[in-house]
Amino acid sequence: MTAPTVSSSLSAARPAGPWRRAGRRLARDRAAMVALAVLLAVTAACLLAPVYARDVAHTDPFTSNVAGSVTIDGRSVDIMQPNDNPLHLGLSPIGPTWRASADLLGADSQGRDLAARLLYGGRTSLLISFCAAALCIVLAAIVGIVAGYAGGIVDAVLSRIMDIMWAVPVYLFAISLSIVTVSQGLKLGPVTIASDNLLIPICIIALVYVPYAARPVRGRVMSLRRAEFVTAARALGVPGYRIVLRDILPNVTGTLVVLAPLMMALAMMAESALSFLSIGVQAPGASWGTIIEDGEGLIYTRPMVAIAPGLAIVIVVLALNVLGDGMRDALDVRDSGRERA
């Protein structure tokens, strides 16, 4: 009867690991938890877009409906309404009805349900920003670890490439790449990616932000390379790849985790900008950036078409930044981007 008691007491006294401690600190951060709840709610709502369009709004958000009508309080109302000018010239889409079954947020210039398109566009924007951030973190980790650990000519070459990419304004760089790929697609040897494939904006956005994520990773690796446990492993003849995988990478993971939500926020803003300029997500696809573009011509008559996706971007980007700050404080990651050899 004594042995289990001693064993359980020893396990209870065992200190929690760094990730568990970080999780506890993050859970105590109310702002970060609210931001996480907002992100989960927005993601869940966007994932339910087909359910909303099919079972609630009873509409196809990708089909023009300029000749359609909706039923409000038992009477049929045309989706396209005469303008409110004295001569009633031209037509504008119906404004918000605040009824989930009848154009909750109104319609766009094609008569399509704005709320349904907002949810579908959120799916695309969240998917692109998440995948672009993940790809950017992977590439930045590879570049930063190789440059920081190898040093010498390898570090010099990779650092100069990153400096050149850093010198070009990020949106100008992304726009230049997007114009080329939108016009003729992307050819990678025998593989051709069509211009309307979401892989193109994902790869472009991930590529342009690699220098911003690789620099702090490189600085962290350079400081770890001089640590005693790495020096001891080298003295014992441990191969370099094993040092990187077993000693360097686990100590860099915290930096990568903190960078993830911040890179996702930057990727979402970049995707929205490219889509607004018609060089991101291509028709018939929809994203929050393309919906803002659709609402540009309706800003004076039906501003909700542009305001709704703009608010969605602001809410998600703000939540990602707050969550990133909370994760940084929980993991106690310092700014290692300023460290030099």
C-alpha cells in the first residue's frame, strides 16, 4: 500500500514541462482567450457556410440573381431596387433586411446574398492565410536554421538573398509575382498550376514573408550555436544533423509558434489586398478581398457590401495579433532577431 502512494507523490511533485507551463500561462491570459474564442467562432461560422446558404438563406451565393426577389413580411420585394435619386435612375441591390432567410446583410451588385458570400469568402481567406503562414514558417525555419547553424559562406549567401527580398516592398513584390502568375499560371517543370488555383496566392504570400520570419529564427539559432550543450555535443562528435534535430529545433519551436499567428495576420492582409486588385483569388471564387472589390462601386448606396468584409478582416487580424502577443508572453520568447554573430 505504501509503494503506490510514494509513486503518485513523486509524479505529482514532478515539475510540469515547458509547454504545459506555457499553456497554463496562456489560459490565464483573458485577452488571449477572448481572441482565441473569436477566431474559433469565426472559423466555425465560415465552415458552416454551405449549411447557411442551403438551409437558412436558400440561395446560391455564386449565381447572379439580379432578377430575383425575396419575401419580407409576407410580400415579395425585388432584390434590385431603384436608386434613391430624384429621378430614380439606375438600380441598386437591396440593403440589409436583418432576416437570416432574406438577404440578412443585403445583396451585392449581382443580386447575390452578401451574408452567404461573406461566409464563403471567409473560408477562402482563412484557408489561404493559414496555409501561407504554415508554408512561410516552414521555409523560414529551414533558411534560418541552416544559415544560423552553418555560418560562414552559407550564412552570408542566404542572408544576402533575404536582404534583397527584404529591400523590396512586400506588396510591390507580391503584386509583381501575382501579375505574372495570373496572366499565365505557374509552371514548375512538368506541373502547371492554373491561374485560378489557390496554391498561387498561397505560395506568393508565403514567399514574400519568408525574410520577416527567417531573421528572428536565424538570430535564435546563432545564440544556441554558442550554447554549452551544443558545444559539448560537437566535442563528442555528434553529427550536425542530429544536433539540429535534437538540440536546435526544439529550442526554436517556441519562436516559430509565436510567429505563426502574426504571419497568418500578415498573410490575410496580403491576400485581401491582392484579391481587391483582382490578382489574388479569381472568379468564381470569393474571398473577403474580392467582396470589398465588389462593394467599391456601391460604397455610397450600399456601403454594407464593403464594410462587412472589412470588419471581418479587422476582427480576425486583431484577434490574431492579440493571440500572438499572449503566446509570446506565455512562451517567454525574446526578440532574437537583433542578435548578431
